Amino acid sequence: MAHNNPPHGDFCGRTRREFLWETGGKFTGLALTAMLAKDGFMANQAQASEGEKTFQNPLAAKAPHFPAKAKNVIFLFMYGGPSHVDTFDYKPDLYPLDGKTIPVKTKGRGGAKSEGRVVGPKWKFKPYGESGQMVSDLFPHLGSCVDDIAFLKSMTAESPIHGSAMLNMNSGRILSGFPCMGSWVNYGLGSVNENLPGHVVMLDPTGGPISGAKNWSSGFMPATYQGSIFRSKGAPIIDLKPPQGITREMQRDILDTLKDSNDRHLASRVDNSDLAARIASYELAYKMQESAPEAVDFADETEDTIKLYGMDDPQTEEFGRRCLMARRLVQRGVRFVQLYSGGHHNDANWDAHGDLVKNHTYHAGRTDKPIAGLLKDLKRTGLLDDTLVIWGGEFGRQPTAEYAEGTGRDHNSYGFTMWMAGGGIKGGTTVGATDELGAEAVERPLKVKDMHATVLHQLGLDPNHLSYFYSGLDQKLTGVEHVEPIHEII
Amino acid sequence: MRPVRRSWSLELSRFITQLAFPLACLLAFCTASYAQEEVDYARDVQPLLAKRCYSCHGPGDVESGLHIDTREGALAEADSGMAAIVPGEPDESEMLRRVLSTDDFERMPPEGKPLKSEEVALLRQWISEGAKWKKHWAFEKPEPQTPPEVQHPELVANPIDNFVLKRLETNGLQPNPRADRRTLIRRAYYDLTGLPPTYDEIEAFAADDSPQAYENLVDRLLASPQYGERWGRHWLDLVRFAETNSFERDGDKPDAWKYRDYVIRSFNDDKPYDQFLIEQLAGDEIPNPTPESIIATGYYRLGVWDDEPADPLQHEFDHYDDLVNTTGKAMLGLTINCARCHDHKIDPIPQTDYYEMVAFMRDVAPYGTRGDISNSRREITSPEVRKRHDEADEKIGRLQGELDEIYRQVVDKLPEGERNEARNPKKRRELEKRIGEFLPEQSKLYEELRQELRTARTEQEKLPQRQFAMAINKALNPPPETRLMMRGNPHVPGDEVKLGFPDIFEAPEPVIIPPAGGKTSGRRLALAKWIASDDNMLTSRVMANRLWQHHFGRGIVASTDNFGQLGSQPTHPKLLDWLAEQFVASGWSMKQLHKLIMMSNTYQMSSAGSEPALAKDPANNLLWRHDMRRLSAEEIYDSLLVANGSLNDKMFGPSYYPKVSDEVKAGQSQPGAGWHDSSEEERNRRAIYIFVKRSLIPPMLANYDFPETDALCPERFATTQPAQALGMLNGDFLNEQAKEFGDLLRKEAPGDLRQQIVLSLEKGLGRDATEADIQAGEDLIAKLKENHTLSDDRALDLYCLMVLNLNEFIFID
């Protein structure tokens, strides 16, 4: 019996939009069919040939809107907010002001202030590479990569408070409940490796960021698109490993019996493809148990590679391990990988309210070599052409001190630095600038949605058209207003 | 617009080439959409105009002197000297010429792709038919409906069947026969209680040949306390129920569980739906509020709350937005929230409507400020207990005062330098022992007073505790003014708005009667009474549709929270209006509506496929069969506990914490924070009593599409994904339940493997085992023992795990 109909028997199996498409009247039906086709939904809905029904993977690879420059994204999230004036945004005028109280508008955890005591940058800067871009002594290894990097030195965020700023950076909104960028990317493009999740998050060993799972939530989209946490030690995915004493062969026997029983149940219900899909999902889970550990098994990596990521040094071993996992995952077609540097609260991440030198020395020390190693490794393997690497926190830090004593800086969402590399990004470039103090973006201020638009654009997705119907609206990662990618760097 | 006239022959040739294809399309779509012949402005045309034309020629935009959002505007002469639409004359209508133009300068719309040929054909047909402007169906009051005549009245059990059968007959389809008894009882149990029937209950029902058997079953289930636990959860989805605040700290909302219990009790009591709404919206403003009605106002407190907002004013208005969004969609099926920044783009909801809704709820300040949630915490202790507490407080205060007075005299006798130190409690305890030295005549009295105070304190401790609710407290009275915020930005206030109901209702001006006591303004009560009034054109339809949705897997209007023009068309509009009418006429009794639905043949049909019907209506829009469904997260969870006999049916009270693995907790910024241990007894309670922590939904629920808690969830997803299989095969929870299941089988049929397998299916699936089932079970257990050298017990446990993973366990017919 061949009929070109949607496979699901009840509404819950579909997004509201799919449902609209089926139940809508003449025009509504047509318009939505077109929208669905654009979003790749029709491909999912297509029925397999008669008889044999296959798992309709909602993460099946979909064509982009236009030819893509990048296929994958690695987002290195420096949670807590690194200080831009101490890392990539060179402010020579700030050094001599150290200790002086000057008028400057700031807003952070400690509220809005109109003056403050300057904390001069605590590290020297020097030019690197052919492009001569300035990088502080915190990142000597990364310095050697600047010709592949485009700096966004005029980033702004909508909130100077961690929780909402994290959501802003991840989902485009300061409120929770919206899908994060990784969900949008998987919704738009699917995954080319169906034995691995398409959206992977790797946390700092100290814990997740503030608001935890909200940061990799699929919001109002199905859970299919939410981030899966990969652990760098032990079984990478929750419940991936069978319980103690259960071998793969035993599990095969159990699954065979399960499948036979399910097939008997299916025999009189062949028109319900949800049943077939669930049968298939067990086989997929079984395959994942093999492919996921393989993806994070470094046995076939050379000594040289291990060293490149700094995994021979206890200080950089942990982050290096996750960077190498990230490369292996994108190599296997995982669309979106997010790594957190820093977790938990206070100085366990880049949130340097007290002793800036101690905090940033620690976090940069753990990540500089691994990140440089990742960029170099991606480049030498050719993966950098297809892989967009993003570096940054939820905001930057103020040029002035937070307290009467000490070097701690409060949050700064008025201006900070992020960078991108690979995936068609023009290396050796810089866009925008903050004022001479690094207090505020003054030249070509960029919003988080500009960064998001650039990521989607590089992946071949039109940020103004990648939409999901929810709450009476075609929701977009970048919001209601028209956005453009940051043309200067692409 | 440049008025350019083309030659007639050119017009004709274009007309012919453009027309041929669209007509074919149109015909094709007429069949696909089940005989809806005439173009409907609101359904077909208006969304197209809104999407492609309104940005220049819509409400408030009159480029080239043309706006086509009203008939008047579209028929008027534009700057070009021509009318966009000439009713009945598609070829005279400039609009049609311009959308068909192949000249880039002329073609409309100027941006994006040209209209599709089928869209153009639609416009042409609509103009040919006279370009009628009509209100969207949901914005007209429901009309009394008479159940239609059908060709096969013998297939009708009640009027619902008339409506459904009529559409089936018109489309040449036959309804499925009745489901068999065993299927029907499982369907009824899960739908009404969220739990499976026991094997014995199924067999008894199958054997009961009384004509009343099914009706008795429905009555019994509707009367069971588990009904509220199932249907209360549907309501909790709508009101974004959670017990924490989200954001950085995701702190607990004390007493949120009392709202959950209130909802369960309301469903079990068959509280009239209008009263249910009024209590939630204005339980503090009704005459004679009760603790229950105060708890009901927790409705306003369930949303997310940032205790450290970057922009407090923005956050305050996000709070009102949450209320408008939830109230609009959950109760009225309207996306009023779309009008926060501008007039609604599709529905006739101006921005003022949005802020008028805010004005009704303007006295509800946000949940709290950091460290102070007294806005949301209200005492609900009973008057007599409160009186006794007050008396006790008074007595304790008096005794303490008398003691203090004597002590003061003691202090006065101390040398100047020691008086300050005497305030120190430790010092006071020391001095109290020496009262006799300073005031010999009062020493005895002091001791007596102290004794009396101790007794008074002990007495007070014996009193029932004071009770608090998460509710509206300290409502702002008078409420602050409400201004329309330009582009939705609370920092750019515009004109003040008055109180008023959304325009589309054409309702009279609200009459605000301040409640006695003068604590609140009475605005919310006015809103509540209007929403819950018998003649509100949406409230009854929206709720009747939701009841239908949870019996059939989807609503008659599939977009259950959006009855507007971007929502879905009702598959059975007359039936919906009829149901709404019955609902109101019954005094808003949900239980009567359930019964009405469940007594129809439509509900009782089998879910079997039928080739001709699948070919004609594969999505089952016309309801020729009952749709199979996957169980919800809670149903799966509860069914596991039922299968192995460990379910604890204790109702109500504070939520419990199931075990969550360290891997899951590692995602929190402080792993384990805010997650506590509960006893095993507590952990065996139904899933509705699981603590809902916004940032930590246990995987067993999250994997099976537990709703995102930050906004209302009108329909849950039913995804199929490998994470579910991994959790069901490898997760601790499932393996523990499987072992428990094995223990039960070993206890009930010791040493008898065959009987254990038989029992496993009776308990797990509620049916007899077939020979094939028994063979499969014996084979698996034999393999596990022989090939993998497992013990009898371990092999049986793994067999049980397999049973709990069966599709038959997760899906019902």
C-alpha cells in the first residue's frame, strides 16, 4: 500500500507546524507546505517505500538554504566573562591610568557607576603573525594563530548579569525557554552522522554554567534538538553503557527478543509508523553504544597530536582532551559542539571579581595551548575549512576595579571581544573597536544576534528565514528584525 | 504604481497561460481539503494578504494610497487612479494584474518571490466570488447547532456521532467498528486516570455483558481520585507549573505544591470550570475567599522570576507578558501576546488590547524582590487557629513584657558600667538567677511569670501550625497606571490605557466593583467574570476543545492555544460549537463533558487501519478511527510502578525527589544543589508528585517530552529518539524497576518460569500470554542462562526489562 502520507497517527508526533500543514485549508496548506519544504520538514515526512518502514530520523541531514562555507561549529565558551583589555583588546592608554579614579560609565553586578579606579591591563601585548594583531601574554600559543582569526572587538550583550547574559549568548534571548544556537543549527541542517547526537555540550569538570541545562535547551522545539552532554571521562553519554555485568552479546539477545515481540505487535498495526520508528530507535541506540565511545577514544591519535593539544601537561590535559574530542566529533559529522571553560561559581570560571591576575592566569593557562592546538590540528587536517570556531564569554570586564582594593573587574556588557576562525571566516582581521578604555563599543557596535547571524550564514542558513512556528509567530534565533551577517569577516 | 494599460490581446494571452495551471491546482486542493468549495476570506485570503501585502498596504501602512486590510480600502481608488480590487471582476482588479506582472518594476510584492500560481488562483477566485470580507470563524459567537441527519442512524450513540458521521458519509468513509472490550477499558483507564487497569479488572469488564457495563466503567473512573491526578496534569502543562524560579539560582517557590493539589482537587470535585477560572484569576477578590481560592491565585506566581534582573523594569513587564501570554492562550485561545510591541499582524488585536489586559492584572507585582517574596506568600491559617495563635502571641508578649519590666528594675540597680552588658542574653540569664539579691519581694513573681511563659510557649507549639500559600499577597491598590509601551519597550511609555476587553469580543465596558475590605481594586475579578461568562465566545470552545484533545490526541482545532487566523481550522466546527454549548449548559461540568465524549461511538472506535480510509484520509482528520497514542512521560513512569506492584497511591502534599544520577547533576552550576533525597516509599508515588525543578527535569520525564516549563505547553511532543532507548535499557531507574518486577514474579510463582512469564504479561500488558510470547520469553531466559551464564534471577530480571521496553507497553490502541 503506497500512500504519500505523513507517518504519524496523532498530533503529538508532529510539530504544530507539521500539523497545520495537514489540517489547514487550501491556502494555509499550500503556504505551510512551502515553508515546511524550505525547512526540510517534507523530507522527514516522506514515507518510505511500501512495506518496510524506516526510522524517520528528525536529525536526518538537510540541505542548507544556500551553499555553505562551514559544516560544523565548535563554540569555545569562556564562561564567566574574560577581560578583553587583558587578552585581545590592546589599550595602551589604560596602562598609565592604573590606580587613577576617572569618570567612566559602567554597569555590572555592583550596579551602575559613573566613575571608578582604573586597573591597568596586567599583561603586555605584542603583535603576532603577518597580520600583526595584538595578543596579550596570556595567550602565547593562540598568538601564533592570529592569521586565521577574525576578532570581533565591539561585541555588546543585552545583560551584564551572568544568567541572562548566558541565555543571550546561547539562545539570543535573556529569558529562558528559547532554543539555543546548537538546536537551531540541528533543526536547520540535521546531522550527517546518525549514530551520534548532532548537538554536543562538554562541561567543565567543576560543573555546568549558571542555569545549567537551560543553556543547551531546545526550548519550544522537540527534545530531539537539545544538546547532549558528552563527558570527557568514562562513557561519554548518559546511560550509554549497559549496567554492570551486561555484555554487548547479552544485550543483542535481549534486543532480538524485543524486536520479535514488537514485530508481532506491529503486524496488525502496520500503518502506524511510530511503532516502527521506536523499533528502529533501539537499533540506533545499540549502534550508538559502539560509535560514541569510538568517537572519544584517542587510541588512534599520534603522540604528536596528544602533545599538540597539551595533553602531556597536567595543566592543559583536561581542556586539551575536550578540544581533541571536539575535533573527533566534528570529523564524524557532529554539527555543533560547545565546550565550556569554567563552571560552577566565582573563580571556578572567568568571573574575576577579586584577583584578576590569579583568575585569568589560571583559566588562560588551562586553555591557551589546547585551543591553539585545536586550530592548528583543524588546519593541518583541512577541517578548518568546514569548521567554524567561536571563542568568547557572555560578556567582558570593566576597565575599572570593582572594589576599593585589588584588581578584580566587574562585568561589562557594553563592549567586549569575541573571535571566530575557520569555516570561511577571513583570518587576520578585526571588526569594531571599544573606546580608549575598553569601556564601551564605539566603532561598529555588534550585537549577539549579529554573531548568531554570521554563524547561521556561514552554515548556509539564512538567519532571516530559518524559523520555527511557535506562540503564534515564526520564531527566529536572531529575533524579529532583519539581520545581516558581519560582512567584514566573511 | 504606474498606471500602464497593456493591450487586450496581451492581457488575454497572459490570462490563459496563468489560469490553466492554477485551476488544476485548485481542483486538486479542493479534494484534499474535504469539500470546502467557496474561498473563505478569513481562512484563505486574509493570511496571504497579511503575509505578503500588509507590510506596505496594511493596518497603519498606506503606501501609494492603498491599504487592503479593509474592504473599503481595497475597493477605493488608490494613487494610481485604479482600484486594487473590483468585486466580481478579477481582470479589472489592479491587484491581480500587479501580482501577475513579469515586469520587475511592476510586480507585487516587490520583495521576495512572486506569489505562487495557486495563491494567485485563490485571489482570482475570491475576487470572482465578490471579494467578500468575513470575520474569522472563532471571532463570531458560536451559534446553536442541531446535530445533522445521517444516512446510518444505527451508528449513532449520541449527537457527537451525528456530526462526525455526517462528514464521513459526505466523504464516502465508514467509521471503524467499536474497539474490543479489552482495548476499550485500557483506553478509558489511561485517558481518565493515566494508569492501566489490572488484569482482573480487564477480564471482569470483558466478561460483563450488561449493556450498562461501559457506562458504569466511565462513571467509576470519573469518580476515582486518580482522575484528578491525570487531568490536573493537563492543566499544569497549560499554566507553566514548576516549583522553582529558573534563572541563576533557580530557587524554590515555597508551597507551590499546594497549587498542584488545588488543581487535582478541583478536577476531582468536578468544580465548575467557570469557578475554577475565577478562583485562579481572582480567588482573593471573590466574596468570602477561602484558603483554596487563595491558593488558586498561585496561578500568577508560577512563572519564571529573575531575582537579579539586568533591567528590573523590563523584567517587571516580562512578568506581565507571561501573565497575558498564559491567560490569553490557556483560557481564551488567543495570542494576545503578539500585540506587545505592535498591533497583531494577523488577528484583529490592536496593541491597546494587550496593554488593557496588562491593566487588569497591573496590581500583581512580580513574584518578589531579591530576598523578599512576601508579595507571593500569604497566610491561610484558619481563623480559629489564627485566633489561638494571636491569643498565644498576645499572652507571650504580655508575660515577656512583665518580665522585662522587672528585669529593667534589676538593671537600674546595677552600677552604671554594667548596664550595657546586661542586655546581653547570656548575662541576663545569669542575672535572672540573682533576682532575689536585687528585688527580694519580686523574686517569686518573676519565677512564676517565667514558668507561665514557658507553659504558654509549649501550648503554642501544640497548636496546629500556621499555613501559608504561594499566592497573591499585597496586591497594589490602587494599581499603578498602565501605559502602552512603544514598540513594547517599557522604557518608552506612551499613552495611558483604560480598562477594556479585547476589541474582537465587542464586549461592554468593564464594570469594576471594589471588593469589600478595600484590599484590592476588583479589576481581576471583573476580568475573571468576563472570561468565565457563559457568553464569552471563546472560553467554552477552548476548554471543550482541550477535553476533546486529550481524548483523541488532538483538538478539533489542532492549535489548541491559538484559535486565531494563524491557528488551525477546526476539522468539525459545528461539533465544537455544539460541545461548547453542552459544556456551558451543564454548568461547566467537565465530568459531564468527558462522559458525553466517551459515550459516543466516535470515542469507542477501534484504531485498526483500513485501506480505503487510509487512502482517503491518512491523517484521520475526519475521525474514521481512534488514533493510537504513545503514553505520556508520567503515564510511562506510573505504569512501570503499577506493573511491578510498587506504586504508592498516596495523594497530595510536598513533592518528592526521584534519584538522579551524578552525570545529570553535573550539568548544574552547583551539582546537586536544590535536589534532595526522598524515601523509597515517597519515590514510588505517581509522577505528578515529582518536584518540578526548572533546571533539572529528571531524564525519565525529559526524554519522554515532559514540557518545557517556562511557558505554557498546549500540546506535548511525542518524540522517538535513541536517548529514550538508552535510558530504558541501561538507566538505573529502569533496571531497578525490572528487578522489582522480577522479585514480584518470583514471589507469586516461585520456581515456575512459565507461570512467571504469563504473570509478567498480565501485570505488564494486562493480557494473556500467547504461546509465542511464552516461547520467546523462555528462549531469551534460556539463552541468558546458558550462553551468558546468568543466574535464574538475573535472567528473569532482564526478561522483565525487555517486557517493560515493549512497544505494547508504551502505546495504546
